[in-house]
Amino acid sequence: MKYDLMIFDADGTLFDFKHSERNAFESTLQRFGISQKLPELHRSYEKINQQIWLDFQEGKISAKKLRTERFRLFFQQENLDLDVNDVSTVYLQKLGEENKLLSDAEEIVKYFHRKVKMILATNGLSDVQNNRIRKSRIFRYFDALFISEEIGQPKPHNFFFQTMLEKFPQTQKPIMIGDNLASDIKGGNDFGIDTCWYNPTEKENSINIFPTYEIRKLIELKKII
């Protein structure tokens, strides 16, 4: 094996977070009596949520405030009279129950199990990610799980990567695999390790963050590792 530690991003790389998040969002609003125009409302929320997570990655907002701020802004924009704390609580509970996998995810982690050490590295909320990931079909194949809220810093910060690799002192050649250039790939690059950008939809790289490798399908990792 060329690498002795595979660091996988979770959502968008192995887990179908878009599916999970949409299900959790729509079922939460239905719980609070909203059943009309759910796709339109989700698109509105999604834009706000994406910006909030970018702010989190850049240290502009805490994980604690993130939980409710995205809903406060969303309710304000859509003129909805709902309690942000109540909605956030239900939403996070429902999101924690969602762990649909992406195509080839289970196959690839089963293939590398016992061949190389593997860990999961995710920017997310501890209660949600622990519940989702630890109950998934693939968690048993991993050697460790690292969650940004527990570490105290999200990817791409060096401290996140330093914390992970300190737990694996014998590692000589790690590689970071993820779908997000700004967090997964930048984080790995900045820390000085090889990176692999999982880009199934062939997005244009418009931010000049260059991975060591780029793949369209997870099974392509068999040729790299």
C-alpha cells in the first residue's frame, strides 16, 4: 500500500448528506404544521445553512450558536413564527436518524478494511454525527471517528489534523479524501499530507486549491492507495 492511513470525510463523500438533510428538514417542518411549498422552503434554508457552515469553518460562529442561528435567519426571511430552539431540537434529532450511504461507499471501506487504517473526519455537531455515523453499516470498518465540535476546531484548521494524527503516531503516509475543496483538500494540503478530491459531478475547480488526486468514483481509490 502506498498509504498507511486513509482519512475519509463523512458527508458528501461516504454519506448522502443532501438526502438526509432534506428528509430531516421536511419532516421537521411537517411536525410543526408546515406542509406546503417544502421544496421551495428547503432551497431557501439550504442557502442560509451553507453560509452558516462557511462562517463556522472560518471561525466566525460557534457550533453552539450555529444550531439555532440558521433557523433564526431562515424564519426571519420566510416570515415564519416558530420557536428556533424547539425546531432546532427536533431537526437535529431527525437528522441524527439519517445515515444513507452514497454509491460505492460500503464497497470501498470493506475493500480497504484490514488492508490499511481508516478514520472518519467530519465537520459537524457531536450529538448528530455520533448518532448517525455510529449506527451506520460502515462504522465498524473504521479505526476512529473525529468530529469538529469535539476537537474544538473544524477542517481545514491544522489543529483538527494535528489532533487526528497524534492518535496514530506510527502513521508514515496519510491521505485525506473528501468532496470539499475548502475544508478537506485545503486542510490536508496545509497540513502537508496528500489529498484526494472526490468530485462525482465534475465541478469546476474555481478556487485554486489543488488536490494530489481527483476522482469521480470512490472505487477509483483502489488504483491510488
